[in-house]
Amino acid sequence: MRRVRGRSALAVDSVEEERKERLRFLRGLFPRATTHDQQSIGNRVRMAVDALPMLLLANVAVVAGLGLIRRPDPFGPAFWLLAAPLALILGSGALLRFVARHKRPAAFSPERMHALVSIFGLTQGLVWSAWMIGAVGDMTSDRWPVAAIAYSALLVITTLAFAPVPTAALALWLTLSITAGIAAGQWMALAVLIPLLAIATVALGGISERSYLASRRWLANAAEALKAAVLLREFEENRRGWFWETDARGLLTYISPQIASAIDLPVEELIGSPMTGLVLHERGDGGTGDGERTLGFHLSTRLAFSEIAVRAAAGTEIRWWSLSGRPAFDEYGTFLGFRGSGTDLTEMRRSEAEVKRLASYDSLTGLPNRILMRRTLDESLHDIAGRPKRAALFMLDLDRFKSVNDTLGHPVGDSLLRQVAERLQRVVHNDGQVGRLGGDEFNVVLPGIVDKHRLATLATAIIAEVSKPYLIDGAHVSIGASVGIAIAPDDGATADALVRNADLALYAAKADGKGVHRFYEPEMHASAKERRLLEMDLRNVMNESGLHLVYQPVVNADSEAIVGFEALARWNHPTRGPVSPGEFIPIAEEIGLIPQIGEWVLRTACLEAANWPDSVRVAVNISPIQFANPSLPGIVMSALAASQLPPHRLELEITEGVFLNDDAATDAMFARLKAIGVRFALDDFGTGYSSLGYLKKAPFNKIKIDQSFVRGAAVPGNRNAAIIRAIVALAESLEMETTAEGAETPEELQLIRSLGCSHIQGYIFGKPMLSDEARARVAGSGKLVMPSLVVTRDPRVAVLRAATIKSPRGTETGRVRNLSRSGAMIECGIPFRPGEAVTLDFGDGMPVKGVIRWNDEDRFGIAFDEPIEEAQLSPQRMVKSAVGGPSAATG
């Protein structure tokens, strides 16, 4: 019922429109200001105005023609008398066209323009009526046909021009007809002719309007169609999409040339081929499945579809499309085929694949990232049925990477990480999966490998490979690596537990001097907790003034007069007591406190040195991180100015690590600091980035010989004395001073003096002391008396025998190199920390307990808790030496 009512309403509306159309001519005569008629009036006025030029030219032609047929005086006074009204017609016509064609004031509405055109038609009729009356009397009979033709032509042209405005045409016709009838005396014909002329004029106006509107609609539709075609062509050419069309059989009748070139096939070959032949499959994921509405299904069932993802069947590369289409029917409902569009999904698919890859792989090194490594670890710990499997996990951290990154810059650091990743993959190979967790942290998952010997061998190979020098942008870079190892399921049955315990083992490896590997042990939990607490306390130490400085004297080797002090930072923890710099300095490096601590040390040392005699200098250590800071010269100048300390009394001790970045920035920093007037000392010479090249250009005033060369140099057969002699000779040739660090025994003091060292620093002349004691030391003569802590100890014997070292960390095997009743010096691949309690077992059933006094790479000294018996020296396994003096524990 609703459809019937709707259809009846539409029919009624159609009848009403027809009725209104029949009366349209009346609205043409007397226009009304409705919305619809406003548009109609405007159309009529525009048509009449557009024809004004033709009408005005016709007027001029007729006037000229009539003038020529007038005799005997064609252009006499009568002619010029009528020419004046003609000029009025031309002027008013031109003015009317100007007003209509340009922006009219609001007062000139369509109705008023309609009235103006009508008045213009009446005016022209009156003028030509006057011409007619004047011409009849003067015109000869043989000129009547010519005049009639001229008048007729003018009437036709005028009628066509004024047809859109019936009132103008009717006014012109009526005026001329009445005039002609009066002149010819045909009153009856005039009475019949006038109504006919009115009806014909109005009908002609309606027809003209409809023709005009029809032509405008056709032109508008054509313009819209052309615009749409241009837009579609631009859409195709810009490769934002393409179009296709099939016939009722599903064969292509049109396809965009761009898509044809993309799949390397000519358009001619594609036309007439099945649309389904362009694709391999229709599922976006490349699979198939029951009920999937594929392209073939939609084409066969004539159902519209939208954005079906398909893969192209042709072309040299994999391409993906998104297709949409609708069935087309004619006016009788006959199926014509499909028309649709497509877009290229290839780049989007590639982007999606790249996003998925980046979600699982590290963008810098290309290694699996934390997420993928976690998934790999989970899969390595359990099989498909959920049963546990055996696996091992390496947690690896790069040593000294932060220093490289801070001194050489992030681009070099990134390049270094890429090279490290390549080396790790080369070493691990097919044994496991290498991944990067972030920063300088890597891990290795080793499914099925749990043998400790094999794991230790692999860890050692990794450390050795990563520790080899790198060449990056012309600079040689040296770093190291520490490895923590956890084994499943012994050290953790879940991924979280294994990662946590491997991290603890890594912390232990770094605490043991770095560059080593450690297996997880349950005792490491306590050590890790202690380290975390220490880190938290260290973050607050600067705010709470927990650090203080001590000063170790540096004396002249000949006069034994104090020439300077080295400022050393110390931390007296409120609950732990004194914390060794070997413990808190590495933590400060990791958490980024070195610049802050270093600046505080510099300022405090300068303020204290201002209280010493002018001949005493102060030495301050500058880390590579501080040296790479462009603001370092400003900090040094500020510290000197605040303390009023002369620049030559400040000695900056710089390690070889600053030359990791052997470039123009390093040279510029040396030049800026040297311009201030400070001195430079090369600290720990021969233990770091060993290269003699920087000695020839860096402005060093002193070379400090590391204590590892001094310690044991007095023992017969030790090569350290030869190394010291070579360093001294090198320094003298370069006009540099030398300071031997770590001298503790009279034998070492005597040897250092005999080798020509200019300065000595060590316990033999004093331990690091507080500022008050340092002031007291330099207040007198400036000379030091050898302290009483140097005592005569039991004779040592050089031996070469195996021994077992037991500690809370485990049991290690070493070789005893020298032995006395109070101590021993032992070689071992595992470093021990000073103060660590150990038990030394010679295999004779009489273990000896002691404390580690010092360590140096693969050697360390033990002080026995109680002197051992003479029998334990085992004369059969040792070679006696007549060397007396301090024991191995402190030598």
C-alpha cells in the first residue's frame, strides 16, 4: 500500500507539472518573483542580451540601405533627423548589454532587467514606425520591394533577438503592425493580425527558452563528463588506483594501461582474457578455505565486492592488489558485466612485513631483539608437550663500551655494535641463537648444550674474539666482554628465573675484574643485592657529601722531598665502612656519575692545594669521559680561579683510554688545556691502549709507570726491571719525567733509583692521607722518613709447584711462583679481590688459610694467617733464593 500511495503521489505531481507547463507562456508575459520564475526570467534576459550585438548591427545596415534608396537626396535632413533616434537605440542597447553582462547593483533584479528589455523593444518599434511613415512619402514605387525586404529582414532579426522576452518582441511587432496598417489603410487585417502576432511571439519565446535551457543542460552535462574523465585519467596516471571492466562472460573489456605495464603484459593481450586469470589466489594471507568469498565466487554470482586482497599471477616480482567491483545492468535489467577499481597493496604489504620484522629484530645489528630472544628461550626450555628441556643462556655485556660511545660518538658506537654482532654470530655459529637486548647487552640461547666445559670454552672464545681490536673510521678501538652463564633446569626452569640468574652471573663476572665468564651460583643473590644497595647509596653520596679526598705523596727519587700529591676519592659508607674505589668507581661509570664526581674532585683538590707550598703540585685523574667533554677547559679554569691556584701546580693525569679517539678533537682538547698552563701526566702507561704514536704529539710532562711493572721487579728473573728501564729511557729521550707507582719495599726502591726514575709514589713513602696530615707533611722540610711499616720478613724461595685455591666462589687451580713462611705469590687465570679470604692447599694435607693482599691480572699475593712450618716449604720442589726482604704477600 505504501508503494501504491507513493506512485499515486508521483503521478499527481507529474500532472501538476504538465498543467503548469501549459501556462508557462502566461508567466513569460507577466513574470512573477518566485524562486522558479526568477531563474526562468534570468535565462530569458541573458538570451536577449546575448543577441543585442546582432540586433544593433542589423539596425545600422537597414538605416544605411534605406538611405541609399532615398531619392533624390538619400542623406538629406530627414535622414539625419531619423539618425538621431537610431543613435539613441544603439547607445541604449550598448548600455543595456553592459549592465546585464557586468556586476549589476542589487536594484537591477531579473524582473527589472526584463522590463528594461521590453522598453528597449518598444523604443525600437517607435523609431522604426517613424522611419516607415517618413519613408512612404519619399520612396518611389520601384524602391518599395527593396524597402519591404529590408523591413522584413529587420523584423525577423528583431523577433529572434527579442523572442526570449515576449513583451519586448510583442511591443515591437504591435508598433510596426499598427503603423503599417494605418499607412496601408488595412484596418480589418490589422484587427486579426495583432492577436495572432501576440500568440506567436509568446510561443516563440517559450520555445526559445526551452531550447536555451536544454542546450545549457547538455553543455553542463558534457562539461561534468569531461571533468570526470580528466579526474579518472589523473587518478590512473598518478598510480593511486586503476580501473577494469568485464563483459557478461567475465572477460576483460578494459583495463588501465598502468596495471598492464606493472605485470609486464601488453593491454592487447589482457583484453579478452578472464579477469580471474590475473590473480593466483584471493585470500590476503595466501591461503584458501571453505566459505571464503573469493573473486571467482563474486564474479560468478554477480555480487558486488569491496577490497578483496589478491596476489598478481604475472610479473617478475610479487605484487598484491585490492579489488572492488559492482555488476552492471542495462535499462532492461540485462547483465552486462562487472566494472570496478583496484589499488596496489604491494608497498603496504612490504611495510607491514617490515613492521613485523622490526618488532622481532634489532634495527641496528639485524639480530633478534629481546622479544624474539625471549620467545626462543621459552621454546628452548619446553617441547611441544610442555616437557622441560635442557638449555644454557649467556648474558653478555661489553666492557668499556660506554667510554667508547662517549668519547668517539654514537656513530662509532653503532658501527662497533654491528661488528660485535658479526663476531658473535661467527663464534656461536650453529650452536645457538645470538640476540641483542639493547645498548651493549647481548645474549645467547644454547638449546641442548649444558656441559660446563663446552660452555666455558665457548664463553672464552667469545670474550677473546670480542676483545680483539676494531678499526672504525681509521681509529683503533679496544673493548672487552664479560659473560654470565645459567643452565636450565638446574639454575632455573623458567625463562624469567634463567634470565635473572644469568644476570647475576654477569654481575659477578664484572665484579671480578671484567673480561671473564662466571657460572651462576646461589651465593650470587646476596652479592647482587649488595651491589644494588651500593648503587642506590652511591646515587645519593654527592648530595650527602659522603665522598672525601685523600692525598698520596709523590717524592723526588734522589732527595726524597715531597714534590706533589695525587688526589684520590674515597667513600666512607655510614654502615659498610670504607668502600674500595675498585668497587664504587665501576658502578659510578655504569650509572653516569663519573663527570659529576670528577668535577668535584678537581675543585676540591685545587682548593686544598692552595694551602701547600708553591713547590708542591696536586695531581688529579681525568677520565676519558671527562676528557671528551668540550666544557672541560672551562671547568679547569673555573676551579683554578676559585682556588687561586697557579695553573702549573695542577697536573692532570690522563690514561691511554683518551686516545681511543685519536682524532682532531683529541688534539684540540690537549691544545686548549695546555694553553691554560696545566701539566699532563700519562697514567698507567703500557696497560691500556698501547701505542707510542701519541707520545710524539701529546704534550705530556710525565709518564707514570704502573705498579704492575714495579711490583716484583726486584725478584731475580723478573722481566719488569727491563720494562721499567725501557720506559725510563723513552721518557728521557722525550724530555719527560717518570713516576714509579706502587713501590713498597726497600729492594724495589733501590731498583727504581738504579733504573733512573725521577719520582716515586708508593706505600714506602706513605699511604694516601687526609688533608690535615698532608698539610703537616709539607709544613716542615718537605722530606719524608721511610715509614716503620716496612719490616724485615722471612726469606722467600722461588718455586714452581701446583696448588689449589679455595674461596666462597669455588675452587681454582694455580701455580706458586715464590713462597715464604708468611705468604706466597701465585699465578692463576682467575683474578681474586684484595681482602678476600682463601685457603691454599699444596696437596700435602696441611691447607693454609690467608687473605689476598694484592692482585695484578693473573697474579696475586697471599698473606698467611699464621706462619707455616719449614717442612711445608718442601725443599724437594723448590729452588732456594737468597733474596731477603718483604714477603710475597706485600711485594
